Amino acid sequence: MILVMKEHTDKAQIENLITWLKTQGVETHLSEGKFQTILGLVGDTSKVDADLLEGLDIVESVKRIQEPFKNANRKFHPDDTVIDIGGNKIGGGNFQVIAGPCSVESEEQICTIAMEVKKAGATMLRGGAFKPRTSPYAFQGLRDEGLKLLLKAKEYSGLPIVTEIMDASHLPLFEDVDVIQVGARNMQNFELLKELGHIRKPILLKRGLANTIQELLMSAEYIMAGGNEQVILCERGIRTFETYTRNTLDISAVPIIKELSHLPIIIDPSHSTGMARMVRPMSLAAAAAGADGLIIEVHNDPQHALCDGPQSITPAAFADLMQDLNSILDVVKKK
Ligand code: PEP
Ligand code: MN
């Protein structure tokens, strides 16, 4: 981090700042030029509050050289993180496909879809029990009952399960869930993230609707700072001025995150487009861009789905997609 000091700043004030920065665990390097005095901060500056420094009377401007995230940063962890979910590895060249309905609706529905997606090659089952809906009058999910049905489908199909948590107080219900999803709307629910940092279970962290890549990585940092290093990132589309699709899929987030972080990154082609017919091309694009996996909404009767029917593909379309996906994965050399 570099601080440009204001002109004519008193030397004693700079010395005071240097002393205070030392107490924060960072070393400094002072460079006094003819016109400008620059203070370089050396060491781990992830805990230094750049806004606070910028607000000081003697500071003209602050420039971060290093990213404010540490645990999620590839610079401190050059190798890809590989997460094992019931024998399915994700990251480090391993690709996984999570598929299933937006919401768990009935035992028959979730068990049927589980078997269909498994047959087509999915390695994990998704299904929402607690649903974050824009309208309080829309279907809110089957809640505890939905989780029980999902666990039945896990037992029936043998597939590990992925489902969303909306409140930390529900954690005891998630004991047998394999991957806990933090949805887009909760990406910056920092108290929830802190709680998830204390458990030892993989977390699927979705990017918020209006959040930057750095904010997504800072949210991952919240979980990792608590000691839970099993974080899978998910790009699920962001809000832009484009209205044709439900959201805009930021495919460039994949190679960017690969550069910045060692964490696995997957794509959600369903929520990012909102259209079933866009799921196939976007899934193939995600694989080609180097993603570590996909999370796809699949429903056996999309027209009557209680949630997100228009973006859900049928098991037949999913099976078709899986074949083409494997051809792309062969080219990008993912397993
Ligand atoms: C979901 O996965 O069903 C969901 C609600 O996703 P998101 O948080 O990305 O909207
Ligand atoms: Mn959904």
C-alpha cells in the first residue's frame, strides 16, 4: 500500500503515523522527494483500513498494491484448492456438475429428478428448502420438511446434496447436508458468513446481484478467516442495464477469479440467464472458460414448477447437454 502525503506536512506528524502503523504490524518505507513525500507500507496490509488512512489530514491519497483478501488470495496459496464432496473432487482440474430443481416440492419430485440427473452424469443434487423469494406471497419452500425430503433423495440416489441456508439459526438442520449454499442475496450477510466460518463443511458462495468480484472474494475471506477453507465460488449473473436476460452472466469472472484466487469457481447458467434455452450455450461457454463446475436447474415438469420453471431444463435436455459438455471438457482437459 502506498500513501502519498500532503505537501508541507509536518515531519513529526509523519513520524506519529509511522509509529502507529508499526503497532498495526506493518513496516514502512519513507521516500521524501522534492515535491512529494511517499510512505510505502510493507508486509501484510490486509488488516489496514485504507479508508481510515485516506481520511487523515496529512494523507493526499492511498493506493492498494496488494488485494485486501489474504486467505482466498492465490499469491499466498499458489496451488488450486481441491474440495472433496463425498468422493467428488472439485477444483485443480476436477469438474463437477450439480443439478436438480430450484425447490424441493415433494418426495416423488426430488427422488425422480435425483435419479434422472444422476443417470445423465450429475455428481451432486441441488434443491432449495428455504427459498429467498422476492415476494413474501410466493412459494417460500418446504423448509424443514423440504430438507427431510432432500435427505431422503440423498439416501435414495447416493448423490451428495447442495442446499441454501438463509439464517444461521437453521444450522442444526443442515447437519447431514454436504454443501451449504449461501445465495446471492446473502453474499454480504456477514454474520451468517462468520458462523459458516466456524463449521467444517464446504460452502457454495454465490456472487451477489450487484457485487464486484473483489466483494465476492472478501465474502469468501469472511468464511475462511474463521478457519473454514472449503469455499466454492459461484458466478450466477449480475444486474446490468440489459433486460433481455434475467441477469448478465459475467463469464470473464472465471479467468479473473482463477488469477486472483485458488478457490474453485463454478457457473450457474440458470439464474444468470433465466431462460431454459440459454442454459446449454452458457454451460458450454463456462466449461470452455475454465470453470470448475456448473449448478443447473433441472425439473421433470418445468411448466408446473413452483419456482423458476422458465429457466429449468428437462432431464432429457440435461442428458443431452452433458454429452456436449464432456467434449468441451476433453479439450480443456478437465476431468
Ligand atoms: C437458487 O440457487 O435457487 C438461488 C436462489 O440462487 P441465487 O441466490 O443465485 O439467486
Ligand atoms: Mn432458482
